[in-house]
Amino acid sequence: MRTRSILSALLLMAVIQTSMAQSVVINYSNGTQEKHSVSSIESITFEESSSPSSPLWVDLKLPSGTLWATCNVGAGSPEETGDYFAWGETEPKQLGYWWDNYKYCVSNNEKWLTKYVLDPGWSYTGDPDWKSELEETDDAAAVNLGAGWRMPSMTQQDELFNSSNTTQEWTASNGVSGLLITSVRNGKSIFLPATGFWWNGELTATETGYYSSRTLDTELDTDSWFMCADERPGNCGTLSGSRCFGRPVRPVYDKASAEQTYTVNGVSFTMIPVVGGTFQMGSTSGENDEKPVHLVTLSSFSIGQTEVTQELWQAVMGTNPSRFKGSNLPVEMVSWNDCQTFITKLNQLTGKTFRLPTEAEWEFAASGGKRSRGYTYSGSNVIDDVAWYYDNSSDKTHEVATKAPNELGIYDMSGNVYEWCQDWYSDKYYSESVANNPKGPSSASSRVNRGGGWSGSATYCRVANRGGDTPSLIVSIHGLRLAQ
């Protein structure tokens, strides 16, 4: 999509040419304004946004309530095929997909299966385990995307293709052929690109989409169910085929089991699970304290979907210290020490163990975790899509979650308010950081804050940008986000 400021300016230029106006005022639908002198506008250009154009999942109003992902596992857009997985395996392969390298097959003999066996004749030991659906530890969606995500069951795939629930149309999206599936109840859609499948070192049938389920074919233990998206309507639906073949996965999402919502004195807030992993922390092109880039491995954790709001702070502390007042605005005018007092009281009220994120956890979550697309800002390379900062904030904070989320569905990790982290700050720490779950230096004079804010320039909103302030400092650019 094109950036909003460019589109707005283009529309107004026609008026300028006839009215000889001296300035341009761009009024956005969210109530903010930008004012520009006509003499300062040299040219107008268009640029494509690098921000994700679709949410993580779509509610098609299916009878079961199933929420379908907008992208395949390993894909960054609906048109990308993503990764291919043999059934029950959680990592894509460099070698061919066949029985000789299938995880649950012994000695290249497809009759000797070690797991997910119903018939003694297929079992390596002669004893079936009677498992017909993948456990979460063997589910490519659950392992790669985290809590709430699963490969669909055969029943869920059948429901998706049921003509009482959806219509199917073979079409093209951004030049990619595939099947557009549209809800008959609310008109929302998902796009399944043609993917083909891998077998014995060859990608074949690329004119058709093949998508694995988590369900074994109970009549033939060597096969699993998958859904077929084809140009010929009669070929669409669920089919059974060899479980050692490599197929993409279009996952489903169980929001209730993934996003933990807590309520304190009538105010609710949501925590988003972040699957642990290894990532490159820092930047080769940023400030000196962002170097050297180094590998960090984190355990799984949860982080606030939004910054702590004034409403939540008031519910816990009984006061609201913020300069800019509004229940859904981020709390500010809070020091690091104040945040510790708030968290102590919150834990007493909830019986939980909330805390501030470590600096490494913050950067991993802001980068999109294991779903990261390497954006400069949290969720986009176009800062105005995801952040309130100096150029668009009108010198104030804004309600949380009014900009686009990042790859994990987290809001405002770039801009709005700087967010305190648990760590002490040292500009030399990256040269001495441990690799596993780093927690910062043992002592220093400042605590880390991240993400930039309403009064800062774009550079401070970069995912890799670092900063630190004395833990007693109280200013209207500092807020917080919870971790657990």
C-alpha cells in the first residue's frame, strides 16, 4: 500500500494548484494533523509499504469458531509458500522428502514406523501407540509459532471447504495463482497459494496447493490427511497421501489458549506468548552501543500486547501520574523505581509473577520473534505505519494499539513512549554479553529503556536502538510494558 502522507498530499495538490493555498494541512482519520508549506514541497513520490498488509489470522465465522492464519508457516505474506514439512516433523529439510530420511521410519522400510501407528503390521515394535493426531511437540505450527497455533485437523479442513461455510475461487493475488476462500457469513477471505509438494528430492505439482493437517489416515498408517487447493473445483477438499512428503502448513489459531487476559479491579490486559529462539541482537549500522552484533538465545516468555495503560496503572496504584490524560493512553511520568512498585502491587493482586522484560527479550519481541521479517521498526520498514513519534505525534502520546501490530501481534514497540527494561545499561555490554538469556551488567548507574517515543526522531524508534536513564528519572516520555 502507499504511505498515507503521500496519498493525502497528492489529493490536496490538485486543490493547491487552483486555489493558490500557502500551506497544506493533512487531516488523518485518527484525528491528527500534519501541516506543510507549499513552498517546501519539491516533489511527490510513491513508495510501497513493507508493512504486513494482513492480520495474523482471520475469523471466517465458521461454526466451530476456528481462526485461520493469513499466511503459511515460514511465510511473510499470504502469497508465499513458506516452509515444507514432512508430517510430524517440525523443521524443513535440505535433503529430499522420502522414507529414508523420515523421522518416524526405520531402515528405509515404510512398514516399520516408530510413532503414530494404529495397525500392528506397520509398527517397528509390533505394538501400535494408537495416536492418530500429532502431539504439540510434533506439530510444525505449534513448535514454530508458539502457543495457540496448531496444524488444522482434518475436520477443520473439511469445514473450511464446506460450501455451507465458504465459497472458493481460483484466482491470482499479486501475480501468484491460488484459491481464494471467502466466508458466506462475513465476506472475509484467506488465500491459499499454489505450492506443490516435495517428494524424493523433487518439487512437483506446483500448479496446486497442498496443505498438511495434523490428522493421520486411520485406514493407512503411512498416510496423513491434507487439503488440496486446485483450479478444478472437483479436486478441492481433503485428501490422503504419504506422510513422508513435504507439504506447507496453513495453521489455525486458538486465541483463548494463547493470549492470556488478566483482570485487575475491572481493568483487563493481555499478554502475548513469545516462543524462545536464537537471534542476532544489535545492529551493524546503528550507534556504537548497538555493536557488536551477537547471537542471543532466549527461553520462551510472554510480553504485554500493549504498553501499560493509565487505566491499568490507576486500577493497581489508585493514582495516575501521567501528563497526557486518557484511560487508554500509555501511562508515563513513571520512573523505573515506580514501575517496580507497580509490578509488586500487581503481583499481589493477581498472584502472578509479572516483571519488566530483559533488554534481550524486548528486542526479540520487537523484532517479531521467530516470525521476524527483519524490519527496521517493530512491524514495518515504514515508521508511520507502526509508530507515534516526533513527525506524526502532534507532541503527545496516543491511545495504544491504534497503529499496526508487529509480526507477533504486539503494538507500539516502536514509538509512543520509551519502555523501561529490567537491565542495567552499559554502552559496552554487547562486547561481554552472555549468549543464553542475558540479563545485562551486574550494576551501573542507568536502567535500559527502549523503543523511542512521541517526542523522539525515527532513529530512536528502531528495533535495535538502545538507551538508558537513571532509575529515578520521571519524564513524560517513559512508560512500561509487562513481561512474564
